[in-house]
Amino acid sequence: MNKCALSVVVVVLSLIFICSCAGKSRRPSKPIITVELTPSSGPLVVGKSLTVSVKSKVREGTLKKTDLYLNNRLLVTETSGEFSYTITELQETGVNTLRVFSEKNDGSSAVVIRNFTLLSDVVPVNYSYTVIRDFPHDTGHFTQGLEIRNGFLFEGTGEYGTSAIYRKNLPSGRVVNSVKMDNRYFGEGITILEDKIYQLTYKNQIGFVYNLADFALVDSFRYASKEGWGLTNDGKSLIMSDGSAVLTWIDPAGFSVQRSIQVADHEKIYQYLNELEYDSGYLWANVWGSERILRIEARSGRITGYVDLKGLLGTLPLNQSDRLDVMNGIALMPSTGHLLVTGKRWPRMFEIKVIISE
């Protein structure tokens, strides 16, 4: 091919490329969003306010609207490119999410996410306690849940191959009846609501429902949390923990999520929430790996008090062969309002009276 022919080919290809590009429509430019929070630093606490200042700039076309959401709840819709919105009396402890969505008239849009942490406005009280008495506990039971109903103690246990639910005589520890889980499941928290027993599993994301009267398996349900830990109820809803700071309310009819909260005190968000027990608008919660029990306001997630049970087991003589594990297990004793507490493979359970002074 001579130089003249080569030049013609180059020119033709260039024209084809230019024409093909000219035939394509340009993608609309997205809005440019900036978000500023006031106060911009330092801890935020329940009851305080937060001002969100939003700017949505467009290089071409016009802005249609901007939506401001807090935790997926729409706060305001604005058509101007710049506005401020003050959230008064912040209530939800833990990590809160602001989402700003701006849309142009041509349909192009942009989203900006900003998170902020809200701590409790309450300094928790260190509650004292008194041991009333103790009861026998099977050291082979890896305790995951305790509940007292109709004068009997119900205990859910874990570990693959040995997970079960037991109905026991509390004073003697004698097993009245039980149901064993399939070996593929690691049992977790249990709770009794009306005439049913509900039980979580550790990593299978499935829960089971049994008849209270005869322990017959009657239903199962799925949950989104990767792990199931503690379980209780407030008389209407199931309340579960998953090892994080989150507590989730579940409808026992259709097993849909009703709401969730994150648990915090005045200094930090509390992780590793484990066994739970509901008590008149509050939740008692074990913290995995510690001997501290939290008292949590169920409505808000604020921690109102701590019970430090360190050394509780040391009050009794122990055998060197005992394979003790972490403290886990809280049951409200309806007749007295006291708490029954124990641990995984502990030889005893303790009835304690918590002395609450607000």
C-alpha cells in the first residue's frame, strides 16, 4: 500500500469514528452534594440536636429535589439547592445514618451517606446485689438461655451434638422433659411466649418453635442476622441479640423485623450482647466474655445500670475437673422479682437480689 492510499484510509477511519461519537448522547452529569453537620466534632448524646446543612450543585440542567433521610426515615424534601435541617432531641443510640438523595429533572441523581454516633445521656448506676440462695446446675449443660414458667425452669443449651431444651425442677435440677436438636444445629437463646417455646441457632440463621406443653416441633423461621445469640420477649414481640450491639424486635406471627436498637452507655456502644431477659420495660443482658450484666432501657437502648458479678462463682468450692465457661443465663423469678443467673457448665445457679437505686 502506497502512502497516498494509507492517508486516505486514515482519514476515512477518523471520519467514521467522529461520526459514531457524534451519534452517542452524553451521559447527564450528576448533582454534586456536600453535607456538613453541626456540631461537627465531639460526642453526640440522646436529647441533643443536630443541624444538617446540604448543598446540591448542578453543572447542567436543573435540580428537581433533594431528600434527607435519617435511618431510612424521610425527614424533609427540598427543591432548593441549599438548605439546613435541624433534628431535635436525637433518640436512637448507636450508629445513625443520614442519607442525602439529590435528583435532577433529567433523571440523573446522586447519593451521599454520613454516619454519626449517638451515646446515652445517662451515666449508668453500679448496682449492688445479694445472693439469696443457689441451686444445682448440670455441668454438662452449655447454657444459652434460661426462663422460668409455671414453676419450672426452662434451659436451652448449645454445642453441636448436644444442643437441647430442658424443662427442670428448679430446687433439685431434675429434668422433667426435654427435646434434642438435630446434630447439625448449635442451639442458642430460648424464650416462651404464650404457649410456644422459641429457640435460635448459632450460625444457621434459623429458629425453631415448639409447643410448650409437649415440646413438639411445630414451626421454624428465618432471620437475617448471621448469628443468633440471646432471645427474650416483651409479651408481644421476640427480642434477639446477635453478638453485636444490636437488639432486634421480631413479630412472632410472621417473623418480620419490627424494629432494632443499638445499646450504648455514655461512653461507648456495647458489643457482644448475649443472653437476654425482659423485665418491665427494661432488658437484662449478659455481655459475652465478662461477668457484667447490663440493665437496658428497651425503648431507647440506653444502659441505665450495671451489675458486676465478678467472683460470684468463687464463693463455692469447685472441682479441678469442672470445665467452666463464661457467665451466661438470666431468668426473672416471677414470685420475687429476683434474677437467676448461671454460666456455661457452671455447677450452680444463683438467685440474686439486685439493689436498684436510681
